[in-house]
Amino acid sequence: MAISLSKQYNFKLNEVTMEQAREIVKAKGMTMTDAISLFVEQIVLEQDLPIRTADDWRRERLISELQAQSEKAMKEYEAGKGISLEEMSARYGL
């Protein structure tokens, strides 16, 4: 897909990170201009950042941990190692 370029922009980036990114992009047969243009197009298409932020990673990890705990609790309950909802309600006055 040919991308029509009409304006040049300048960015300040970490030099080491930029060189690492350039090598990855080059291995994909693209230039940094191609990659950045695609990134900006994705932002517009998705109306969001097409990457996960640190907060996204933390939220996903928390959800995974909660799911694992829930599954473990359910297995324990099914194996007769848990307490029933009725017992829980009585214990905590719910």
C-alpha cells in the first residue's frame, strides 16, 4: 500500500531505543517512516492507541490473577474444601 506523504515532522526519541526499533522495522522490510505512518493511521482507525500502556498491562495482570483465584476457589469448593454461600452469609451476617 502506497502512503501519500505530505508533511515532515521532527521527534525527539531515545537514541538507543530508536536504533533498536529501526533494526526491527528494517527486518520487516519497512522504513521508520512507513512504520510511524502505519502507527498514526492505526490511531485514527481505532480512535485509540493501538498499544498497551503500563496501566493496561497492570489491569490485564490483575484480571488474570483474579480469574486464577476464582478458578482455584471454585475447584476447592467443588472438591468439598470450601464453604457454601449460606455458610458464608451466616458467618458474615449477610
